Amino acid sequence: MPAHPTLQLDPDLARFIAGGVSINAGSASATGVPSLCRAFGCRVEPDAGRITVFFAAPQAADLVRDATRSGALAVVFSEPPTHRTVQIKGRDARLAPLGEGDLACVNAYRAAFAQCLVFLGFTEVMVRTLLDCPDEALVALTFTPSALFNSTPGAQAGTPLIPALMPPPAAGAP
Amino acid sequence: MIPVRALRDCLDGVIPGVVSTCAPDGTPNVAYMSQGQYLDDRHLALSYQFFNRTHQNLLANPRVTLGLIHPQTAQQYRVHLTYQRTESEGPIFESMKAKLAGIASHTGMSGVFRLLGSDIYRIERAEVVPGSTLPAPLPAVDPLLALRTCMERLPLSPDAESLLDAMLDGLQAHFAIEQALVMMLDPGRDRLYTVASRGYPTSGVGSELQVGDGVIGVAARERVPIRISHVTSEYAYGLAMREGAERQGLGDRLETEIPFPGLAAPGSQLAVPIPGAREPLGVLFVESPTEMRFTHADEDALVALATQVGGLFRLFLAELELADEAQSGVPRDPPPAGPPLRVRHYAANDSIFLGDDYLIKGVAGNILWTLLQDYQALGRTQFSNRELRADPRVRLPDQSDNLEARLVLLHRRLAERQACVQLEKTGRGRFRLLVGRPLELEDMDLGT
């Protein structure tokens, strides 16, 4: 299986995507029909170079089916007050079991996103309702970033962000 | 299928929609969409602001999945769409452009959000995303009931003036819309003039603006309702008017003497054309200091109301064609006593000054001048709309011109100024000139 090059997220970007930002992920079926789902936070593993994104399983059925079939996943992270938006794409998405600390990660995300939107005039109950999901229904998709884009609205939207390129993991590495 | 009402609430720009597309090689792309517009149960339009990956993708693969969130209930929806075409002019584009300008201003993106086009999509399928929701809040006003109640009084109105009053009163009483006005179209000059208003410190009757300027002017030009939830200077009528006045000479300086009555700091505005046979008869305009005050349902109700008013207005115009001539042999009114008042008429723009006070200009000014000349020369005080329409001195721009609206304007302007000349209705399509002082008529531009 060919190894994908790994993009190293710089610490600022890693902090940004793990904060109280709006997260949406997309993939597509074999016939080119796009799928889409809102995420409930993400976890960045700088050492492994992987990003894990959390979803409510009943909402993410199409996305999980498409992403695990093709491996293709696009995740867009946007900060509502500033419109700063970053899109990260991967080609090796797969389902991952929720690890220790992931529930706490989702709960911290809910609090951070609610705080961000309350500041913009939404009610906390509205944001909490949007991000409501039983713990046991959470699923995770994990992927290695293969492309980063600045998606902040404007003429520059869609330009690639130049990250530090890491050597691919050695053969036999997890 | 998602209820249309929920879909329209989601598309209002409170929470940006999310668009998922796919390149020919299978690479997905996800982007935020500023604004959408429901067109009919098979079509919607999304704003196209930048030529980005989304647009490249959908030119190659027209399938799009749109994620929406209801701003009150938090219910999520997914709408599966097929891209059809991009429109960069016309009613859909202009309506979205106005709305987007408001959203851009509200979100601090004025310099960034510019509408390049309206992308038109066919709706293939829509699904409700499973998840928790909140109960929808009950609206303070039920627009359908308000519309019904408001419409009941309209057919009882004996003339155009009371019809407009019935509509504006109804908006206040049943829709709780405090600020409203009606502007009628002067098709020859491509301008709109205010004939009635409610809820402002001054009525603004007689104030004008250019077709195409601001929310009202765009609604008239495109014949489409324009609803803005966050008002921006780009569509503010006041600004456009001031700029116009600075460019022009005397003629337009006069317009500033009747200031537009609108709110100084509006939050929401809605302009609805009053349909005529060809071009609109005018525009109904409502506004509020509160942002997001007017809903899709309000827009629907006001469109229905304006359609009804337009139909009745045209009925009045048709009836006037059949009305009797002014009766002859009516005894003359005794001549008034007191010091004479100098009345000046400037033929260049048909402006009329009573003493030193500017009163009115244009066709309404010319009508008054014609009446005063007949009064002075023949002692006439009884007139009919029908004979005015036929009078070559009145110089109506064309046969379809809305003489009735111009008489409403003249009547209101004279009443507001408590002028020594007044118009009094004496029957359908007939009126009487009441003159309280001796007059000295002076035509200022003769021979020039």
C-alpha cells in the first residue's frame, strides 16, 4: 500500500482546528454524489500526523460510507467571528474507535463552540441542541492530512497553505 | 420533503449553509455559502461570490449537497441539488444582491462579499437530518390572518386615496408594522414619488427617488420584492438621494425640500412592487428599527396585499374614464377677501411656489397651475379627473399615466401645508377648488 506524505500542522493551526470552530466534513459516493455532515469536534495527534473528527452516527451514515469506501475526506474549519476558514483534505480516512479522553474532547468542543456563538447572539440552548448526541452514538473518522487550503472568504480562498512536509512514515510503522 | 417554510427560514443567511461538491477525480470539497433563495418547490438559488473550488467542481460535476440549519429550531436539513446555470442579472440576482449586501455589512464582510452570480439549482431530494431540536417559536402576528383582516377593508374604499389609507392603517393595526409608505411610479421620468405614509415625524408626501436607487428603486426596476434583514448604506435611499441632489442643479435641489421620511437607522426593510398592467403602479415600503423584523411570511402577505391594492387601484382608474363630466351651471363661489398671495410657476420643471414656499413640481405642479389659471380667468372651481386627463395643458406623459395618484399627491401636499388653496372631493372623479385668498399668478419662465 503506498504511503501518503504527511503534512505537519503547525501548532497555531492545530490549536485553531481544535478550538470552538464550526466543523463540516464531506466525501462523495462512487457515482460522484457528495455527502456532508457536521462534526462535533476533532483531535489532533501531532506525532502521528493524524486528525480524528467526531460525528453523530445517525447523521453521518452517508459520509462514513463514502469516506471509508474511497478514503477521501474534506474537513472545513471556520471561526464564525473572524471567518478564518481552513480546509484539510485526506485520502486515507477510516473509522476509528473512540479513545480515552475523546468524550472529554467532544464536551470541551461543545462548550467552546457554544461560547463562540453566544458571543454572536445565538442562545446556548440552540448551540447545545445542535451538538446534542448520546455518547454511545459518537463515531470517529481519522485521516492523515494530504492538502491544506486557506478557505477564508475572499479572492484568495482556495489557495493551498504551505505546510512543512514530513517524510512518510517508515515501513511497518502504525 | 422538507416543509417549504423551514427551507426558506434556513436560507435567510442567519446561519451559513454548507455546500459539499466533488471533483472528477473524487476529491471532495466543502465550502460555506452566504446566502440562498428559495425559488419554487423544485428550485433554489445560492450566492456565487468567488470562482473557487466549489464552482470549478460543479462545472465538471453538477451534483451538490447543501447542509442547512434552522435558525430557531436547530433542525438540520440536507438538500441534494443539481446545478443548472448562473444568472448575473435580473430579479433573482438583484434580490440576492441586495440581501447579500445586508448580510455582508452585518458580518463585517462588506469589502469581500460581492455577488458574482446567482447559481440556480434543481432540488433532487431533501432529507431531515436526525438530531435534537427545539420547538419553533410562535410568531407574534399570524400573517395570513392579518392579511385577511387587512384586505377586508380595501374593497370598501371609495377612491384611491382612501384605499392607500386603508392599506397603511391595516399594516399598523394587524401586522404591527409601524413604519410604512407608498410611492407611485412616474413612468415618463423613471422616478417614484411618495403619496402616503405612516409612522414618521413628517409624511414625506411629494418626496422622490430614482427608479433603481436603494431598496425601493430596485424593487420597482426589477418588479420583485426586496427584503433586507440588516440594512446597509449600499441600499439606503437617503444616501442615494443626497448624492443625486449634489450632482444636479435647481430641479433636483427642490426635491430635497421634501425630505424622504424614512428611519434614520433602519434595521430591516421590505419593498414590494404594486403591480400594474405593464410597469408597476408603485411600491409599498415597510421598515423597522429591529433587524430581521420581516419574515418570508410577511413578504408573502405584503405581496398579496399589494396585488389586491394594485387591482383595486386600476379599477378606480378605469371607472374614472366613465365618470361624468364636471357639471356646468354650478354657481360661482364668492371671491375670497384679504391680501393677495403671489403664486409662481417655473415652466422648466413645473414647480409651484406659494409665496416663498416651495409646494410641488412636475405633473402635479402642472395640474395645479392649470386649475389656478382656469380659476383666475373663468372663475371655475369645479373640475373632473376625466377632463384633466384630456387637457393638453396638463401634458400627461402618456395615456396610461396615473393621474389619480398625482391628484392624491397634490391633495395631500396642499392639505399638509395648510395652503390657501385646497382640493375637495365632490364625487367620483370630481373635485372642487377651494381658494381662501385672492391670488396673483406669475409664470416665471415665459419666453425662455
